[in-house]
Amino acid sequence: MKLEGQVAVITGAGRGIGRAIALAYAREGAKLVLAARGEADLDDSVAAVADIGGEAVAIRTDVTSQMGTERLARRTVERFGRIDILVNNAGTSGPIGSLQDNDIAEWVDTINVNLTGTFLVCRAVIPVMLAQGGGKIINLSGAGVANAWSNMSAYCSSKAAVVRMTEVLAQELDGKGITVNALGPGSVHTGMWEKMTEQAAEAGAEFIHELGQRVLSGGGAPIDDCSELAVWLASGESGPLTGRIISAAADDFRNLGPKIPEIMEGDAYTLRVVK
């Protein structure tokens, strides 16, 4: 098992990609702390992990709360003694439509969940990883990193910022045994895409609506690829790789291992412009 005895904290673990990663980690032997705002969804995820013989506990958490994220880290250590892996998956799609027509509160809430939430959970967990001598942090990326999507300014802006924060944090933690990478899941059929497709139709956002219809009809990225990449990034297979964004849909991550030393010498898999 690739994650035998490891302790992983996964936010947004009540459904969709978060639950898929939790199940993949459980199959690889990790002990899990699953966090989300919805208690019923969390309980379902814990039950799903138990059904395959894994061990998981649920801690209801609002990632936009400093007190809540610090409580998440503290309770994890109290239960398992350490935190080896952090997956920042909690996210929201935010308002869809032209920037000038977006509801301000919804726009700001998107930034708070996707970006500030990732910051707060990292901030709470990093001291634990430093004290124990290492760890793996995986931040979920999304639309707006490689391409700009019209009518999704809050989501695209927040996810692009998450990747840049990932790169900065990787530099700050260089040499301290903690790697920090971003995972691009691709357009995976989840409840978020169902909501986005409906909202796009109402807002007249044709590109998002058409893409959503393709995703919902089976044309999206496989969720298994996303969870497999999450295992790869959390395990020893990814070695010293840090400060990179790896796409489950576009990158041949299964064969990246031998190339990692070369990758770390250049700007590949970063937001930098390479000419």
C-alpha cells in the first residue's frame, strides 16, 4: 500500500472529488480525517470508507474560519498524532455571468472559500508538519489557470491564485521536508458541474453551459484519474516534486517519476511563461 500508516486531512470530503480521493487513500492504507460543512455528507463519506475497510473520522469544518481550521488540525493530532498529507479540496463555483453583474457578496465568498480557505488550512497544518519533519500538501486547482473562462471571474481568479500561492509556499518550505503541489482535476462530473450548468443556462453563459452539458453527458474527465493523481502526489512516487501544477486530464503523471530531477531544474508545470 502506497500510503500505509499515513494520516491525511481532506477538505471538501463530503462528496464528489473529495470523497473519491478519500476512498482512494483508504484503499492505499491511509487514516483519514474528512472535513466539510455538511454533516450528513461527511457521515456518508465516513461510512463509504468504512465499507471498504478504511478508517476515517469526520470533523465538520468551515474552511473560511481561522478558529475552525485550527480546530481541525488540533483534533487531527489529538486523534492520530500527526498529519502527513493535506488535500485542500473544499471549493465553490461562485457566481456565473459578466463581472459587472455578479453579486458582490457571492464573488467575495468564492474568493474566501477557494483561496482564503486554502490559506487558512495550510496555515493551521504546516506547523504540525514542520514539527514532525515533513509532509505533503495538495491544493486543488481548476478553471482559469491555463485558460480564462468568460463569465466565471470569481472562480477562475481564485483558482489561479491558489496555484500561485502553491508555488510561493513551496519556495518558503524548500528544504524542510514538505512538498506543496497543485492538482488540476479536469472537468469532472460532480454536483458542482450540475449547479454550474444550470446557472450558466440562466445567465446566458453559452460556453460554460455547452461544456457543462458535455461533462454531464459523459464527456468529462474521469474522476478515477483525479484520485489516482492525488495518491501519486501524496506518496513517495512523487518524491521531491514541489511547486508544480499537475493535471489529471492533460499530464502523463504516471510516468513523471524519472523526470522529476529535470523538472525541478526548470519551469515546467508552473505558471511561468516559457518561450
